[in-house]
Amino acid sequence: MNTFEEVYTQFEPMIFHMIRKLNIRQDHDIYVQEGMLSLWRAWEKFDSTQGEFAPYAYQCIRGGMLTYMRKDNRYKEKEIVRSEAYWDMRTDGELDKHLEQDTLQEFAELLTSTQQKWFWLTFQEQLTVVEIAEQEGVSLSAVKKWRKGALGRIRMRELA
């Protein structure tokens, strides 16, 4: 088979055809790059005993672009854009601390004394399970059991 530069020159119109066919209107350069990478992967993996290169390249380019499109869409869906109004509301943090404390207290009342130790040390002191075990002088598995029990009780309340 030819060098990749020759293959790219020959199949470059196919990349642009696929961009038009998939109605890609944004990030044009990224999809050209993705098409080129897909063509390169196809060129490296191609086995001439399996058939012609052109249909194989077409499917590889299309598949690469669709895969990138799916990943990009998933990433964009997870992005959270907050409006200016949201940030304007968040000027007084003192009120939030009181609300947070009240909410935590409601959950803590559901728990046993050992579960409450885990709860307060985790959410107020920001300690890890290992740090809690060291501070309380108990095993790591004991603290993990406290956590499991506490989360179970909190979840049961939320489901009720």
C-alpha cells in the first residue's frame, strides 16, 4: 500500500464528505482531525485479503466521527452553566451555613451515636475514614460499618 500522505491526499475528500453527511456545523477542525486519525488507524489495520480499502476507510472515518460526537455530547451534557442571577443570589454565605447545619442536624437525629460520630467528622471536619479510625481509636472496618449503617438509614428516610 502507499504511504499515508498519499492515502490521505486520496481520501481527504471523503473526510469532508462525511462531515457534510453528518451535518457537523461546529468544531469543523476537530472533526477533520478525527477523520484523519480514523483514516490513519484504518490504513494501519487494513488487511488487503479482506477486501477493498475504500469501503473500510469510509466506515472507519464515519465510526470515528460518530464516536467523537457521542463523547463530546456526553461531556457537554454534564457541563453546568450557571446564570448571573444564580451567582448574585450566592452573596450571603452565612445563611447557607445555617441551612446546611439544620439539614445535617435532621439527618444526624436518625443515626446511632457511633454513626453520628462518623457523620459529623465526615461532613463538618472533612475527615476521611482512615483519619476517623485513628482519631477514635477503632479499626478501619468499624468506621466503614458506621458509614454503611448511617447511609442506609439516611437513604431509607429519603425513600419514605
